[in-house]
Amino acid sequence: MFDFQFNGQQLCVDAAREDGSLGRLVNDDEVNPNSKIKVTRVDGRPHLCLFALKDIGSGEEITYNYGNSDWPWRSKVVI
Ligand SMILES: C[S@@+](CC[C@H](N)C(=O)[O-])C[C@H]1O[C@@H](n2cnc3c(N)ncnc32)[C@H](O)[C@@H]1O
């Protein structure tokens, strides 16, 4: 679950819920994301929309930065 604040409202991406949106399939890239999430109003309702930060090639994974959190996959494992 990834939360965003918008005009005092809390919006979230619930990756566990199949709601027909594709945004829930986008992974995190803290260092070099190729898209960014912005809240956009459509018909008066807020939507979380992805905008490209650079050209994204066919077959290239779309990513965005989930923000400042200690996401477990960002930890470096030293063996
Ligand atoms: C919004 S979903 C992204 C889509 C998910 N990977 C899938 O296949 O349904 C968020 C979940 O994806 C995984 N995830 C996202 N970014 C990741 C990354 N950079 N490395 C490893 N797992 C990641 C984590 O399990 C996270 O809880």
C-alpha cells in the first residue's frame, strides 16, 4: 500500500486489489525512475497518474520512486 497526500486527502495504491488499473503493477526505482506519479483531477475526482520523465523504450520496465521509506528491497545484503 503506497500513500499520497492530496489537498488533505489520503490516496493510495493497493497492489493487492485487482481494480483494472495498471499503475498497481509499477515497481519502485529509488535511483533512476523513468516515471513520476502525480495526482490529477478527472471529472472532479483525484486520480494517481504516471508521467514519463524520459523516453521509455518498448519492452522497458516502467518505474517510479515510491518515496522516502525503508522498503525492504532497497536494503543491501552483504554476504
Ligand atoms: C505496487 S506493487 C508493484 C507490482 C508488483 N511487483 C507485482 O508484480 O504485482 C508493489 C510491490 O512490488 C514489489 N516491488 C516493488 N518495487 C520493487 C523493487 N524495486 N524490487 C523488488 N520488489 C519490488 C514489492 O513487493 C512491493 O510491495
